[in-house]
Amino acid sequence: MEQESAMTDPASTKYKVSKKVIKRYLADHDLTQKQLAKMAGISEGALSALIRFQRDMRVGNLFALADAMRMNPRDLVEKVEEDE
């Protein structure tokens, strides 16, 4: 039992939208956050909050963003480090 508690519970692992991936996509496609948000069907404020990690990510928003960017949703997220 002690060994199990030492392992990280996968359900408690936190993820965030990768700011680096979003910024790179915007630059590569000459888009603004507002334009990307519109393409994904989410508000500019929601996209901005996701990028700044100020809001929990809704699965629907993640898939909408991934679809708009024609990317795999896994490529848009990164694990949150313990010290963040």
C-alpha cells in the first residue's frame, strides 16, 4: 500500500494548453488570438484565459481549438509542473 501512495495518481495530473504551441501556430499562420478563437468557436477571453492557465480547460474547447488548428488535442497540452 505504501508503494501505491508514492505513485502519482494519473487522475490528479494537471495539464494546460501549451502557450508555445499556440504562439507558434499564430505566427506561422499570421493569425491573431481573436481570429483563432473565432475559428474555434470560442470567445477570445476564453482562449486568452486558457493560454494564461487562468481557467480550467473544457474538453469541448480543447477539441474545438485542436480542430480549428488541424492538430491532435494531445499536441496542444502539456503537463503542469509541480512548482507551477
